[in-house]
Amino acid sequence: MNSTITTKFQTTIPKAVREKLGISIHDSLKWEVEKGRVIVSPVRGDFLRYQGSVKIGAGDVSTDIQTARERQADKYR
């Protein structure tokens, strides 16, 4: 598969490649150059890095969300 580079140095990722990599709009790509070749890989989010960033109590999810929002808002008061 080929794609063309525009005057703004942009290119379109072919649909077959997007589907195979499971990427969509707003996803990030990692670019690497090795021995004259370009390697493009999707950047996968590591959701566990957010573990413990929101302090909530045990119990009802709706109450926990509201409590977290209130605590976040308190930072700006």
C-alpha cells in the first residue's frame, strides 16, 4: 500500500492499516526510524497509571462520582 505526502507533510493512513491496528481519530501514533525504515505504532493508553488519582469511598457509584466532583471543585475555591 502507498500513500502520498501532502505539501503540509501529512498523509492518509490506508483503511486496511487503520483497521488492522485498531486506530481511530484522536489516537496517537509513535514514530521511530531504524536503519532507514520508519516504524509507526499505535500508542496504547495505560489506564492503570491513573489508579488512585481520584479519591472515593466504598459504596454507591453515583455517590462516589459526586463526592469526587466536589473534592475536585474544592481545589478551585
